[in-house]
Amino acid sequence: ASAQFILEPAKAEEIQKYQQRISFEPNSVSALQESRNEDGVYACMVLPSLVLGSIGGGTSLATQKECLQLMGCHGMNSVARLGEIIAGFALGLDLSTLGAISNGTFAASHEKLG
């Protein structure tokens, strides 16, 4: 699954600086791709080994079923939506991290907030 977002042009240069350093994370088996285009920056998160289920197993338990239903991800033909939600979250997290690294607040935020 993958999620796609377009960033404003002002952030394109900062993110491009870190593109080579943080474009693949082998420990988590995910890939973050960023590229510049006429609208700013294109970013895509790919999670090729993400194992998901929206039917069977624990999905019939009350709490798990309720959470999947809240997201519209319970039942047949909904696993792709669940994957898109997870990839979108992972992409947002990585872009936030890149932003903090590019403006020099990554370490300071961790020191301040723990």
C-alpha cells in the first residue's frame, strides 16, 4: 500500500537535502521516496512486507472489530484501505521527522520533551 501527498514548494529543498540519507529503512522494511516536481515535492511511502487482515482471527473480537469499523476497514475487500491508512500514517511520521531534521529541531525536541 502507498499514500501520496504533495508538499508546499518551500519545503522541497530541505527535504531533498536528506533524501539520500533517509530514503530506505531496511530494518523496518519500508521505503520513502521523495522527488521534486512542478508542484513541490512528491512523497510516497511503500511498505512491501506489511501483513494485514480485516477478516478472521482477532478481527471478530469486540474492540478490534469496533476499531476497524470506525476506520471503514472491517470485512471483505477492506484490507487495502487499512494498508493505505497505515502507509499514510508512516509517511506523515517520516515527513515530520525530515522536517525536524531539516530545520534543526529534531534533537532539541527530544531533549525538551523526552
